Amino acid sequence: MDLTTDANLALLILRVVAGLTLAAHGWNKFTGGGKIPGTGRWFDSIGMRPGRLNAYLAASTEVGAGVLLALGLLHSFAAAGVIGVMTVAGWTSHRTNGFFIIKEGWEYVFVLGVAALVSATLGPGEWSVDEGLGIAADLDGMTGFWIALLVGVGGGIAQMATFYRPSSVASGD
């Protein structure tokens, strides 16, 4: 893809900001506050069981997909990882709180997921590892869109189908 310097700069900024933001969230699950045990307890409380396993899965996906997105390496699949983890977060933790993140709503996860989808569709740009490897053009455009959307949302749904067991108010769990 022949892009202008402006377009390459815009794609680089989008990838790096979205990717490193997500990676920082994953890193915080490993190192901040309650670390993985605390994150695992919180995951248990929202119904992602076993919590500790899901804490490792979420933290690893956030760090891995975030870094890959920032680098523009396996870009559409990195975007799928972002979309997958945002799908799970949006459904399990944010959907009942309305739109705005200030009220723990789904605004933040939506914006990161859409940024990843846009990035996958436009491609990583010429200033990316994928471009250096000669695979950027094979994984962008509608191919990138569908990889990111279907693998991302599908992966998130598969994870929730496997692990999401929210407490039932009626049963007192």
C-alpha cells in the first residue's frame, strides 16, 4: 500500500496509543494492586471462573495483543485479540452500567475495540513490522476487518461460553 507520510504517521499513532494502552492494562493486572491473585478474585466476583486462570488469560492477551498492535506485527490478529478482550470486558463488567466510563460503562472498551477494528481495516501502515515482513497488504482491507471482527468477537464469545458463570441472585450464589 502506498501511503502518504501523514497517513503512515496517523496509523502509527493509532496503533501505538491503542496498543500500549491495552498493554499497560494487562501489565497492571500482573504487577499492580492485588496482582494476579487480586484480579482473579475480582474475575470470580463478576462470574469469569476460575478467576485466576481468566486473570492470566486477560493479562497475557492485553499485553501480547497490545504490544503486537503497537508494533504492527500480525496486525489483524493483534486487533482480534484487542476486540476479544474488550468483548469479554464489555459484556461481563460494563454493559449494565450505561455508556459512560465515569459510571463504569462500556464507553472505554467500545472505543478501544473500534480503534482496533479500524486499524485492522486500514492496515498497519508502512511503518510497521508487517510491512517490513511483506505481509501487510495480505492482512488489511476487508480481510483485516473480517479477521479482527470474527476472530475477536468469536474468541470473546467462546471464552465467555467456556468460563462465564455469573452468580444467580435467586439462588444466592
